[in-house]
Amino acid sequence: MRTVVYLVIGVFFGIVLFKSEAASWFRIYEMFQFGSFHMYGIIGSAVGLGIVIVQFIKRYKVRSFFGDKIVILSKEKSFYRYMIGGIIFGLGWALAGACPGPMFVLLGAGYLPIVIVIIASILGTFLYGLFRDKLPH
């Protein structure tokens, strides 16, 4: 049953991303050229809403739809890791024209060349998993 709920939420999220043009290569290009506020508004709204929801969950010990306790762990803070990871993520986003969420939205919308990007991202994630322990903190 959980899988069906997650699938429905994912499909709804994909429709929202597609209809808001957050998965549009042209909107992403405009963002990286500082030509439009559209994507910054979407990202800023998501970050703001995320902060409010996380704080709400922590303060009121909210449980999931299924009654499970939600645990939000603190992350290890490291400027170097986040800078390098952010640069790699940003370069991939700029080159592919999509970040991980919209990649699957584009696939669902019928843009088949995105399969190459999805395969490359899965390969990159796999390689990170192999070398994670060897990377500097």
C-alpha cells in the first residue's frame, strides 16, 4: 500500500514540476543566464517551505501517514564537501538542463534523450558509493 501512496505522490509532484515549467530546459537556461526570476521563485519557495515543514516536524514530533516516527538527523558540516558536490551538481545540471527530479519528469513527458542523462547520473552515484570512503572530509 505504501508503494501506491508514494507512486501517487510522485506522479502528482511530477505533474506539478512539468506544469510549473521547472523541468523546462529553457527555464533552466534562463535561470543560469540570470534572465528570469521564475526558477529562483520555485526554488526559493521550496527551500522556505522545506525549512518550515522540517521545523514543524521537529517541534511537534509529527508522525508519518502510516504512524511511523519521523527522524531528522543532523548532517556533518564540511565546507569542502558541499562546495565540491555543489559545483559538480551545478555543472551536471547546467550541461544536462535538468536536475534529478525533473530528469524523470522529462522521461515521463516523452523526452527520450534524457535516458542518457539518467544512466550517467546512476553511474556517477554508483562511482561515488565506491569511492566515498576514500574522499577527503
